Amino acid sequence: MSVINLIKKKGINPQTKQVIYFPQWTRRSTDTAMEIAEQMDGSTFSQGEIAGVLMDFPKRILRSLMNGNAAKIPGLGTFKLKVTGKTRTAIEDVTTAGCSAQVVFEVDPNLAAQLADAKFAFVAKPTPDGEQDVEEPTPNPGGNGGGG
């Protein structure tokens, strides 16, 4: 299994206003559909075909959700639609006005179990004085201040 790279992040506890430090995953970059296709060695499909399917995938998920279905991909997870609207005290007052939808993703338990066995390592660079480099907090008025 690969190592998950972490940085040491500095934050502020919103309740106590105390400075806190915590590990946080650091994204190196984002793999494109073609880069993911290139990693699928031994497939009977070409890299272009795989990339095409991956790029078309969101449209098919959306179609399933719009038709009232969840979209389950074994080994990956299930895409579901969550709709919220205004609550009313009388059934005749319930309307579609103000409804909003969002996609909810539920990770496949087997994928989650593989992540549970992951190894972690810090990748922060040492500072000139030899101390471990810590990423400063970014302003996030609605954030939780850490642990993320």
C-alpha cells in the first residue's frame, strides 16, 4: 500500500481560541481522466477509451440520479441525491419552491477498509532553523479549525 502524505497544520480552536496543530492530508496534484487511464495497465481497452468512459461518467451518474435512482459502482461507492426544501406545518403548503439538490457519495466499505490500513508520513520541509515547517491557517469563517 502507498503512503498517505501529511503536513503539520496550524489552526485555532474556535471555542478556546488556543493555537492547535494537527496532521492534514496534502494533495500533490489532481490526476486527469487520461492520467488515470494511463495507470490502468493490462486493460483490454485503450487509454483513450478508458479516458472517454471516465469523462462521460458524470453525465451517466446525473441521468441515474435525475431518474430517481442511486448509482452504485462496486469497489468505489454509491452516488445518491439529497433534496432539501422548506418545512411547513400544513401539507398543502409544501411546494417545490426553494428546493435544492446535492450529490451525496457513500464510499464502498471495501475501499474504506483499505484506507483504514494506510500508512502515513509527514512531508513538510524543515525550516532553516531545523524546526518542522507548519502550514499557517487559512481564513475560514465557517471552518472547524482543525483535524481535517
